[in-house]
Amino acid sequence: MRMLLTTSYLQRDLGIVLLRLGSGLLHYFSGHGRLLIAPEPEEYKPPPSGLLPAVNQHLSADSWLSSFLLHERVIDAAGGVS
């Protein structure tokens, strides 16, 4: 799960940053411990804020994983294409 968030509120006196998630994203944060926060890469400038599509997720670009998931035995074990 990766998100692009636009609004952050710096609270210098408390040493914290508050992130505004937008509707429907809060449930992704329950039960998670640590978060990785990084600057926005150039490739993420065009899409709107919110949850990034799976195409932009690291694992979806892994060619080994794609070939594994498309293997006939894996598809059969998962119950078929439908």
C-alpha cells in the first residue's frame, strides 16, 4: 500500500507532523507500526492525492512475481481464471 498525501501540518512546538489523509484512507493505518516517508518522485507529480494504483506498486512491476502468478499451476491452485 502506497499513498500520495498532499496536506501536512507541521507543529514545531510539539515536534510532530499531522497528515491529512482524505476520505477512505484512514483504515489503511490501523495495525501498522512504522511508516516510510519519502519525498515525492517526479513520476508521482501528475496523479491526484490518495491511494496509488497497483501499477505504481513495487511488487506489480516485479517480472519474476508476474511470471509466477501467471503460471498455469498457480492459476489452477487459486481456483482457475474466473
